[in-house]
Amino acid sequence: MRDVGQNQKFRALVAEWNSRHAGYAVFFGFYSTWKGRSGLFLEDLYVKPEFPARGIGKAFLGCMARTARQENCYGVRGEVLDSNQPAIKFYQSLGAVFLDERRSL
């Protein structure tokens, strides 16, 4: 996995498995007035179906968490559609906390 854009408005992580493109994650920084600090927002995470259960999604989030710590961010946030049950189960398996009191605009 490699970070293909540092100090940019948007960043992307790209995963390769045996020299084949396996997935990507796109994220960006934002500021939270509630926390008084910056955070990272996961815009999109995709792992190709032919690479199931290989830890690629978990590795993406781990890389983002390390980046957040290095940049003194308060954490990582993101959104997932209610209809995307596989993604919800994946995030729950990692201990994600869903903020149901918010609505996206």
C-alpha cells in the first residue's frame, strides 16, 4: 500500500496484491468546531471482490489512523449508506461507532 498524495486537498491510498490493483481509499482533512481540531474524513473505500478477507480494508483504515496520529488529528470519520450492510458489518467488526444523530446534507 502506498500513499499517492501527501499535503494535498485529497489523498488516496492504493493497494496492490501480487502486482494487481486490489483497491483504494480516498480521504481528506477537515476541521471540527466541536472538537477544536482537525480530523480525517474517509470519502471512499473500495476493495475489489476478487480480494476478499485479505485484510486490505483493515490496512487502509490502519494507515489512515496512523496518519491521523502523525498529524495530531482527533480521529477518522466517514459515512456509509444504510443499504451497504457488508460495509456496516465490516466497520462494526473494527469497533466503529455510528453517529445516528447526524444527517448528511
